[in-house]
Amino acid sequence: MHELRLQGIAKDYGRVTAVTDVDLAVPAGKLVCFLGPSGCGKTTLLRIIAGLESPTKGQLLLDGRDVTPVPTHQRNFGMVFQSLALFDHLTVGENIAYALRIRGADKAAQRKRAEELLAMVQLPGVADRHVSQLSGGQRQRVAIARALAIDPSLFLLDEPLSALDAKLREAMQIELRQLQQRLGVTTILVTHDQREAMTMADVIVVMGQGRIQQAGAPLEIYRRPANAFVADFIGTGNLLPVRVDGAGLRLGDAVLTASEGLDGLKPGAGATLLVRPEEVQLRPAGEAGPNRVAGTVDFVRDVGNSVEVYVDCAGTRLVAAAARKDLPPIAAGQTVTVELPPESCVVLAA
Amino acid sequence: MTAPAMTAAPAAPAPARNAPHGLLARLPALWPAAMLCVFFLIPFVIMVAFSFYHRVEGGLYQPAFELDNYARFWSPLFTRVLGFSLMICGLAAVFCVVAAVPFTWFLSRTRRPAQVAWLVCILSILSLSEVIMGFAWSILLSRSAGLSNLLVTLGILDSPEAWTPSFGALLMGLCFIGFPYSVLMLYPAVNRLDPEITEAARTLGASPLRGFFTVVIPSLRQAILATAILVFVFTLGCYVLPQVLGKPEHWTLSVLITDQAIYQSNIPFAAALAVFLVLVSLALIGLTLLLGQGRRR
């Protein structure tokens, strides 16, 4: 198992900055996910790690050794590309054994390794087929097998599942994660899908505007996002504009208290309060208590297994989500009281 | 394998949504067919017919059916010229492909405006006729005014040399004509190539050069074969360059056909030679395609 450390990595294209100030440790055997919207620099960062781009500044250390000047073909990092980049002129088996052929392995060894890997990605018996005869999901597995054929020090995946349909993608996420854990290979995954990141990652690195916005365990990032950008990108959240008051945070007429992030706030300053929809409680109208706001139901989205209730609280829209069985019948136009439990309110840095 | 049967089955019963009805609807297919007929098939049939005619001394011919014209091939002169023509045009095709594949590859990697500028330059070469190209090169390669004078100035040569007429000059001329066509033929295929496949090869341990030969070239196999055939056929039809840049022993079959048709006024024999050249070219192209198919799985 290998660990990777990024130190002060930056990449400029002329005057455009793609990534800047990236300091990150990728622990041995873990799956780290670069998550962010398109154009945030996550793919550029992965390509720098693969050696396909050279950084303008900074160093890559693999087990403490500087690999920044090592060319791609000597790094031994397996990579799955977004387009999969399978070689159409070769069979499935030849695709997987390509790296072995380059290293001069004999035909029998190539064949044996290809079949081993196909069994590992649960696609046995297709070694002699042509790549064009495979379905999207099968091509995906071949690309994964080909990247793993070199026993990579690092396994790099650039949005590998984006071409698959939703159902297959969900299944592949679990399978790929289990494969990674079984092999114990240090892995970096690039995605813009926060659900995929939450499913697969040990560490999520949220990127925006070419910088790391936050790095941490998935649930930590979900519960305690470092800023509004992260909170908005991970999951759905109620981001409420509040004003710091002597007693707490003022939202319209109501005064709220929060458990996290209150330190260092100046009275009278504006702040953003995050409450996840599943933490928001709906109570009958008029029920008084701390951290409660009166509102009118605006819209009810009932998708069967869960219900989302949109509530208009003096011009601010709040979303409450709950399982259907936990929610009394509710309809648009009804007046309700919304409770925002202090322990689930997080004040975000501006 | 069952795959072909499976793909063929649904195609048969499904009727085309806008199946052509009436003459007007079929025009898009009929028009090219008519053009091919008028400008290619009919002249070719006339030529085939002429190749069996009887020649009358004094530049005339009369309708007949005799194989004398074809029998005349089996002289050492014509078989040698045929062999030489196929050899030099084959060489030109190989050199053009070898030069054009890396050129087009690097071209596709430059920025868009640079690509357009290069392609315009290459297209402009095509506006020159074979005659102009031939005489331009014969001057450039001559002793009195050619490039060797430049080398003398630079101190590489002691005295100017004549490089034409020669085999090398002719081969270079044919490559010069074939190169723009090669680039134009290869450009779409090279441009369509997924740039990630070379990157994938690099992550799998292939150096950029190794990746080029193990991934790029095999992926372009069809386009390379088509380009080689095009250059081969195209240079086989050149009849000015061999006379301008080559010695008489470098004259190709096209030169002999021109000679027979225009200077010897032996139209039936010229026609027979032309028919024979077409058949030999077609046979070679068929063989090349067959070999290309065989290597593909």
C-alpha cells in the first residue's frame, strides 16, 4: 500500500488558474474522492497526479519520494478515463494484457493475467470478444480490469461511471468500492455526484474555484460543512440568511440558537445558518417553544417513500423532509410551526 | 458467432420511415448513378471496345474483335515498364503514408488557427497542375539554378550537381503530389481519434513513441490503407512527371499509353494498355483490402 502527499500544487494555463494551493494527504489503502462542480479543477488535479499534466508549482510525494518529475509511463498509476479509452483494435483480453505486452511478458502469461482480472471484475469468458461487442457496463469493467492489470501503486478514476444509466451506476459504485477495499489499493476518484462520493469515499475532498474547500470524512462534511459552498454542494440544505443578535441569530421575527460555529461572530453581522431538511421538525400551528418559526405550507412533494414539505416563513423558504409514516397528512396552504433543533443548526463562515 | 444474425434480424422487417416513392424521391440515388454512367462507365466501355479494334497504318482503326493488342504486352519492354510503374507508385504510396501520418498527428495536436493555416497551404498545392509541379522541381533540382547551388554556398558541396533526371527526382515528385492528398485523407480519422487512448497507453507503461506505434497506428489502420491505395492509384496516372523528372528508363506505363495514343496514333493499343493498367490496379487494391481485412478480427 502506498500513500500520496500533495504539497502546494498549483497549475496555471496562461493567466487562467486551474488549481492552486493544494495540500493533501491521501492515506495508504484509502479511497479519496475529489468532488466538485465542473470546472473546479478536480480533473486537472487528477491528471497532475497521473503525470499527464505537470504542475506549475508544488510536489507529489509517493511514500515520501518526490515523483513530480517521473513521466507517466514510469509511475505505475492505473487510471480509468472518463471516455474509458479502450483500444478498439484489440480484443478484451488484449486490452487488459496491453501493459504486460509492453513489459514483454509472454503470450501465455498475458492470457492468464487477463482471465484472472476478468474474473475479478465479474466478467469471465469474454477475453476473445471484440471491445465493440460489449455493453456500456461491460466496457466499464474492462477499463477497470485494464487499469488494475499493472498492480498500480495508485488507482485513479476520472468520473468512471458517468456514462452508465442511474441503476447500473448505483450498483457499480458498491461493487467498485468493495473491490477497492478487497485489494486495499490507494484510490483517487473524481466525481461531481455527491451521492457517489458519499457511497464510496473514505475521505471526500470538496473542490471549488480551483481550491480545496474542505477535506474530511463523508459524514463530517455532511454534518459540519466548512462554508456555504460545501453545504450547498453536499446534499440539500436550508441555507438561511440570519443576523447576529445579542441573544442569538435573528431570522425575521424569530430568534434562533445554534450549537456550532457561534464563536467569533460579531453582533449585528450577517451569517448563514445551515439546517438539513431531515432535521427540520413540523409542528401544529401555534405550538410555542425555542427555535420555532411560524410559516405556511407552500408545496408538498410526495415521492412515495419520503415527503418534502416546502414552508414559507416570512419570505424565507424552508424545506422539511421526512419519511411518510412520520408525517401527519399535510397540504399546501396550511399554517404550521417549524422547529429547527439547536443541535442541528450550524452557522457557516461567509 | 451469432452476432451478425441478431443484428440482421430486426433490420429486415422494419420499413424505412420515408421510403422513396416515385422518380423524384429516388433522384438523390439516381443522380450520382447517372453521372457515373455518363462520365465514367460509358467512356470506359468505349475504351474497352476500342482495345479490340484493328489498327490501320496511318493513324486509323476499324471495328473488329482481335486480341493482338493484348498479345503485344508480353514483350519484355511492357512487362518491365509495368513492373517499374507498380514499384515506383507503391514506393510513393509508402513514403507518403510514412511522412503524412506523423505530420497529421502533430497537426491535430496544434491549436485550431495553426491547423487551418497548414491545411490551407496544403490545399493550395493541389491547385498546381502536374505540369507546373514537374517543371518547378526540375528547375529546383537542376545544376544551373537548383538547390545544389545553395549547398555550394553553404560549403557542403564543392560544385553544383544535377539531381534530375533521376529515379530519386521522380520518386520525390510523385511523393510531392501524393502528400497533400494523404494529409487530407488522414486528417478526419486522426482528428476523430480519442486523445485519451494515448494517455491510457502511457498510464499502462508505454512511452509516447511506443504508444504511437502500438495504439495510434493500429487505430488508424483503415485510414492508412485507404490513403496508400489513393496515392498509389493517383500516381499511377501521372504521365508528365516521369518525362520531366525521369530518364526514359523511368517512364511509367502511363507515359507509354500517352505515347501510343498521341504520338504513335495507335488508339487500339493505347486502349488495351489502359484497360490492362486498370485491371492490374484493381487486382492490387483488392489484394491489399483482403490482406487488411484478414488481419482484423
